[in-house]
Amino acid sequence: MILAFFSCIAVPAAFAGTISGRLADYNVAAVANASGALTVPGATVIYTATTTITIGASFIVTLPTGFSFASNPTLFNGSGPSTFTVASGGSGNASITYTVANADVQIADNLILGTFSVTGATALATLAPQASALPVTMQAVGTDVAPLSFPAFASAPGVYVQTVGAVQFTDPLVQGRQFKASPDSFTAVWAVILVSAQTTDLARGSAPVLGANGLNNTISGGDSYTATFFSKFRGYGQAFGSSTSNCLNPTPSSQGYVTNTSISMTNFPVNTPVFICVTGSGSPLESQPNGHTDVLVSPGTSTDFVAGNVASGNVTIGFSGAVCYDIYCNANPYVVSPPPPLQIFSLSSMVLSVVPNQSLVATGTATVVANQSAEWTATTATAWLLLTQATGPFPGVVAATANAAGLAAGSYTGSISVTSTVAGYTQQISIPVTLTVNSPAALTANPTAISMASSYPAGSATGFTLQTGAPGLAFTASTSASSAGWMTVSPASGIAPTPITVTLDPSKAIPGTYTDSIVVSSPGVASVSVPVKMAVSGIIATLPQQVNAATQAGPDHTVAPNELVMLYLTDFTCATAPVVSINGTAVSWSSYAPGQLNYAVPANITTPAALTVACNGTTAWTFNGLTAAAVVPGIFTLTGNGKGQADVVNGDGTLNGSTNPATRGSWLSVYGTGFGTFNAAGANGLRTLAGTVTATIGGTEAQVLYAGSAPGEPDAVQQFNLQIPASVPAGTAVPIVLTVNGTPTQTTATVSLK
């Protein structure tokens, strides 16, 4: 039996006592506000025990400073019979201590905190929280070094939009709703809008903003918002905000220019009514004056509410009443300031760069803005620059492509002119453009050399990958006539980073050493030469039967890092322990008995690999065709043939078997080999497997608590601690299967369960 060669297979790994936590997404939980107390649904705090918690152990549930429990919530075991009692704290306090009254809390039990109320907190009616307000922690006294915290209450901060009023004006000269003349010098109030901070109004579906400390955020005087009005605005020339109803005192910076479908105005202050004023040019305002206008509000410079549309939907306002503005209505005409002159700005210059033997073309953009709604046109006199986006409205993006064909390495400057005209006023700005033509990129090939050793005539063709660079370089690959027959290169040309496959075939050569070079070339840069060497030995190497030590199955020529393998030897004897080497380096562990040689595959094995066995310093035989796979996993069994009762230790440290079955819900230590490489050692000195390991017991998924090195054993022995699912049927031959990175172990190993 293979296990006879190992001394500590049955030693279980130690576990640290801890409580881990999981919880439902509180964003979708319902909360209710009643008499100043916030009622929190049950099952929002759920802990899963990973070790046994004995009777008398304590749990502490704690709220942050400023909050207290309005009542004593229950703590119950959702998975077992355990009950808890309140030991201290409770109603009116910020924490409650619970004691395990009876029935130990077993591994995988769920401890659930029941419904409770918290005074001093405000209920929220939102399902899209942006800020956490009230973290609740829960921990087992003396065992949980990292108690769970979760954001219990959160809010989507925002504002409330209200239209205080909307007015319409009439031109008495023509008894129509239009301006008096074209152009018209008069201005009239068109609408009034007020945006204020949210307040608690569950009927309206709003709530105050809560910060991370559980206190209300405020919409301060320095905050602002942007309002966009959607309607038919034919004939308007300008719109602005005013703090008074006569439109003679516009709010600073709150002005915009009207299109046929919308007005967008920025920097409106919150908590202050703003009168929207318009001035026209002689066309009708609206064919249906009693129609409606939609208003959309989004944050401006606010630091208190998030980006995006704050209003739950468009706010609809209607026209009503009339405002007269000339002597026919006995009103004084208003004085309207002319719009400011057009100003154009570029938000960035255009900086371009090319590497000639990779690409002669580079593209870039520059953003242009203006203080008015207008169209812009871009032109350039730079010979190497082509505009691909040369017109559009403000704000807009100027796009260009630079072509460095015929340009030597160095730095070149150019420019793009952007021109716009509004009301007969034209402005032009220049956007600087810089093009850097770099030196050609160097040609690379990796690896820098290729070497292969093979026996004759057992060797077969082997492929190597030659990676090319830099990206974008056109290349050709060639060899001399000396390698014809035993080396092929494909493809012979391409564009980097296309890989080159180099195939060496020792079966096409007699014993000896063969050399050549692969020359990779690209126009305008230095070529790269990669030396190639193939050594064909005269030793005829035949590998005896070789199997995975756990499964007793092949393939004979394929091994995995940290796999324990067994060679069955019928005609090999050695008075002393033979030395097993892979690629000239002795393995870290091996054992020998007549007819059988066991060895541990090193973690850094590469393909192809040479396996050598030496007796008394003399090489007995060499096999050069060993192949490395990522994993070749197997579970050790007591029979030694990979079938039947697995080599498993119960949670109490005893050997699992038909007369000593494990309890469902407890844990097992399983031992295997061939699961691949390890991660670096942790603080406890143990190394976990780099691959992802899953497990099933009786066809049911089992939780893998640990997968890594086995204390006191060679690296070729791996240990797996599994949580037995409670739902698995009992039996003396329940199948157990481990899977690493999608590759399963044998399906013939079993465990005993009760």
C-alpha cells in the first residue's frame, strides 16, 4: 500500500475559533418610522458559526454612539435548538449581551438577530442608498477578532422641485401672444421655480439626507442646481434668472440662450425662488398658450446631492395669467441688457505621438466651449494634419488625424483655428497641436535562445513559442539550410505580436548535437538572432509503468507539480537509496523498495522534462519525454488502489471508516496529491493551493474550509478540510470527489457517514 511510505498522513489541521457573518442586502429591506423609533426587520444580521460555541458563551450586539435599542430583539438559532437569554444591556442601551442558554452552537449554525427598534434614527423611504448611517456590530466574546459591521440605514440625497407659478404675456397691439416687434427690446416673466432640500415626508416618498455618522446632511447656501425647460420657444433671444418679478435684477451667472425646444440654465441657488425671464424677437411664444412645460432638475455645484437627475421625474408646469409690458397696459417698459459678446474657449491642446515602424498615424481631440449657443467651424493649414470633425454646436469636440509619412524623428508644431459667429459678432481661437515623431521601436524575440535534449530513437517533435515585439512591427523569420529537416518555423512573416512556433523533431536526426539560429528581421531596425540547439543522445530510454500514487492510474508520461508518483520497477535493484532527478536536479523527496520507486514531482517542473535515476552515483537510465500538466489530482484510499474507503480523519482526530463514521454537519480531513502549486506561506506557516478546489460528498456540494500543504508531510501530499453537508444521506460508502480548476479526482473513493 502506498501509504506505508508516509509517516504523518492522518494528522488533522488545526482550526482557529471564529464567527463569520453574512447578511441580506438591507437596501431592499423595509423600514418603518413609528414614534421616533426605527423598526428594523429581523434576519438582517445573520452569523454562521465555523467552530462550536459552548453553553455559557456570550454575544454582544452594539450600536454606535447616539443610538439605543427601544426594545430587546430576540437572538435565535436558525439552524438548531440553541436558545439565548439577555445577560445585560437591552432596552434603552446601546448594546445587548446574549448568553447561550442551552444546546451548543454547532459549526454552520445560523444565529439570527430578530426585529428591533432604534430610537434617535429616521426612517428612509428609498431603495437606492448613497451613504451609510448606522453600522451595527455583533461578535462572540473572546473568539471573534473581526466582528461584522454593516450599513443599516442609508439615503438617496436629493432635492424637492416646486413651481411657484407660471405667467404668460400678451401683446395688446395685435391681441396675440407674441412680442410687439422684431427685434423686441422688452422682457417678461415666464415662470417661477423653487428647489429646496428634501424633508421627511413618507407620503410624498422623500426623506432627509443622512451622512455616515447618522446625522442629517444639509443643502447649504453654496449649493446650486441646473434647470432645463422643455417646450416650444420659437422667437426667444435670451433667458435669464432674476431674484425679483420685474426681471430687472437677474441672478448672477443664471442665464442661458434659447433653442426651439429647450432652455438650460445653471447656477440657480437652492431654497430661493427664481423668476425665469425671457426676451423675444417677434415670433409667437406658443401656439397653445395653455399647454404645459416639463422641467428637469440636476445638481450644479452641490456637494450634498449626487450627480444625475435628482427629481423623481419631470415636473410639469402650466401657463396662466398675463403680463403687460407697455403703455397700453399702463406698465412701464423694461430695460433689457444686451447679451454678452461671444467668447470661445478650448479646454485642452492636442498632443500627438507616433512610432514610425509601428504606425505613422495618430488621432486626437480637443473640446471647445462658448458662453452662447452657437455653431463652430474648424480649419487647419498644417500640412500633416487632417480634420475628421470640423463643425458642430457648442460644446463640441474637434477631432484630427496626424500623418507622419516623410517626417524625420523630432517634434513638430501646428494649429487648428475654430471660428463662430453670433448676431454678426465673430470670434476665432487657435488650438495648438504638437506631434512627436519618435525613433523606430526595437525588434524583440523571446526567449533569447532555444535548447532541447532528446534520446534516440524515442524522441518526438516538440514545439516552442517565440514571442515577437514591439506591437505593430512587420517581421520575417528565417533559418539556414543546416537545420533543414529537424527544425521548422511558422509563420515565416507577420505583424508583431504574432507568435512564431518553432518545432524541433529529433526523429529526423541521428545522435549528435545540432545548432542553428532563427533570424527575425524588420525594415529599418536591427535584426534579432535566436540560437537553437538540439542534442540527440544515444541512450535508449524506456519509462516503466508510472502512476499517480493515490489513484494508481496514468498517464505514465504525464505528471503535475507536487504530485506523488510511483514507478513499478521489475529489473532495477540498488543496494542504497537511488537518487531521482528531474532536469538534473534531485527531487525533494523519494523512497525506494524492491520493485517500487516513489518520488515527489517538483513544483517548478517544465515541459519537456528529463527523469534520471542514479544508483551509487552512476546513472541507471534516463527518460527525456516526461510531460508536465497543471494538475493530476487523486485522493488516497486505505486500499492503496484508489478505490473504496478514503484516507480520511474525522473531526475528533480518529480515522474514518465503517465502524467509525463521521457525523453529518461535522468536518473531515481528506488527503490527496497532484493538486498543483502552492501560494506563499501565511502567518501560520501553512501554504494554500494556488488552484481553486471544490468538493462533493454524496453528490452534494461540500464547503472547502482549507486546501493546502499537510503539516509534517512532503509537498506532494495535500490536505483538504471539508464541511460535511447536513443533507447528505448516511452510509458506509458515500462517494467523495475533489475538483481543482475543473479537473476532478477519481470517483471511486468513499467515506462513512452517520
